[in-house]
Amino acid sequence: MNKSTIILTFAAVAAFCNGCTIRQNDSRNQQRENKMTYQGLRTAIYPAPDLDKAKQWYTKVLGVAPYFDEPFYVGFNVAGYEFALDPDAKIGEGVTTYWGVEDVEKEHER
């Protein structure tokens, strides 16, 4: 598992925490505060085995055409967020999400 995967996995568990404070027990069993540096959700990538059909449907539903349209990835800008379709992703594996953080190294260390 690479650093980005760890950060994204932890961020997904933390849900929509944006600058929130969490409490963790340190080695002396004392409470300490950690300020998270999440900058919010950035990208959601949906599996789309039938890319052309999915692209047509989402273009109609979202009301915008994709800004990036290639056979390996279709990307839409939806209210400043990346909504994407991936023909190689497996349906049963769900949506891949990416979160923004101020400092990946710092979050990985934390």
C-alpha cells in the first residue's frame, strides 16, 4: 500500500471531516488533539464497463459534456469536482475517491 492509498483510505473512514479535530490516545493513554488537514473530496471515479453508454447517460443527467474524453477515462467537471468514468474498473469494487490534503507526507506520518 503506498502513501496516497493510506491517506485516501484513512480519509474515507474519516468521512467528510474538513479541518475537524479528533482525539486519539497516545502511548501514555492521554488524550491529544490532531488537526486534520483535509481539503475536501476531490475526485470520484465510477466503474463504466460500457463507457460510451455511461458517458451518454451522465452527460444527459449532469447537463455538461466531459472535459476529458478518452477510451481509458472520461472526466467531467461537476461544480469544481472531478467526476470520472473508468472502463477498466470493476463494478463490484465500487467507487474510487480521492481526497485533498495539505501535506501528504505529514498525513502519512500522522
